[in-house]
Amino acid sequence: MKNTIFAGLLVTVGFGCTQKSANRQQEVVVPVDSVDFTVFREEINSIIQSSPKELNIINFVNEKGASYIFDLTLPAGNAEKFETQEEISLSWGAYMTDMIYANTYNRYDVVPYLGEIIKKMTERLGVRDQIPKTVRMLGQLSRDQVNKDSLDYFASQVVGTCRKELSAGEVSEVYALVFIGASIESFYLLTQLTTYAKDNQEMIRYLSERRDLAKSILRLTELFPTGGALHPYFEKISSISGYFDSHPDFTEKELNELTILIRDIRNDLFHV
């Protein structure tokens, strides 16, 4: 992990939660003379391409009869707490996963609001020009502009479009962080919903097979510089991957232990 220097850039943003917060300034820290992530583009794209996706995980828990539990998702108000490039990118991924979760369960009252949060995060990061199709799709996720069929279409397409545009763009570090955030949120939902399920043996087995996702999160984290936003969480991320390595078979005991590990890092990362 390499050292990095950061400089502050003030931008005026509005998160739409309240009129007051919509007008306040927030400091977004952007890297200067940091690691050139374009040299890692192929490696990042390869890791992500070969990893399980959040949609696969959400579809699985839905097929197994798990319910939609709004309280498990990342609070919308937390969006104002994220200030650095790393924090915003990570939480962008988490809110994407929550939007997939809501859309899969036909929660059309939740999808547009999450789309608006994600759209404003792209503005704060200054990556609109890198993902123009994604931005247009997010703009369609408005309560006043589309019906339920359109909401379902745009919400189901936006993540794949975003992934394709980020992988081809010049912001590989953002792409890696978005994927890490989305994957940790996916892990959180999977473990929590598996814990709540009555007949959860298939879900436990599926969870035990997600050592591939844990390894991908760790490999991407290792690319980031010492002193960055991920550095305080590196040991916890490493411990999750290590837990899979040391527990080839899962029972209720392993489920409960891993659930705690993932809950703790997820809540720390996203200030829950």
C-alpha cells in the first residue's frame, strides 16, 4: 500500500433531505500525486468481472423467500456524512445495492429516492462525464416522471450500465471503491437475511461459497494507499477473507460469527 497526499476541494452540493442541508457546503477531498490507478485498470476490471454481483445475491435471497426489510438498508440521511472521495464512492456502491434490493421487491416508493441520492453522489465526485448514460438513467428515476414499469426498467439497467461505463473510463479507483461498497452491503444483507430465515440451510451454503467475493474485496483493498480512507478497515476486511479460508464448512455457528464481522465493518464504513 502506497502513501498519498490529499488536498481539499470545496463544492456546493445539496442532498435534498432538507432545504438547509441542500444549500450547505461540504468538503470533498480529492487525491493529488496519488497512485495512478489507470495502471491497475485491467486488474481491477478483471477482479470485478469475475466476482459475484450484488444483483445475483439479491435475486438469490429473494428466490429463497427472504423478505424486504427497510431497516436493514443504509439510512438515506447518512449520505451527508460522507466527505472524502473514498467515502462517497464506497457509499455510492452501498446505495446502489440497496436500490437493487428495493427494486427486486417492487418497493417503488424507495427506488426513486435512492436514485436521487446516487445521482448527487456522482455530481460530488465529478464523474458525470465518465458515466453519461448512467446519469441519464438516474435522472429518469423520479417519482414525477416515470411509472412503475419504467422504474423497474431503469433501476434494473442502471447498475450494469454504470459498471460498463466505469470500467471503460479514467476513474478506476472510483470503480473499485464502488464495487467494494456494493459488495460489503450485499454481504451485510445476505448475512442478516440468512440469520432471520427459518429454513436457511441453502442460504448458509450459498454464503459459504462467497469466499470468492471476500477475496475480491481484499484484493481491491490492497491496491489502495496507506493513510487513505480504507486503511483503518484493512485488518477487518482481511479478517473476513481469512475467516472464509479457515472455515471451509458453514453451520449456524459460522453464520453468526461472520454476521458480526460483516456487520461491524459495514457499520464502521458507512457511519451507521
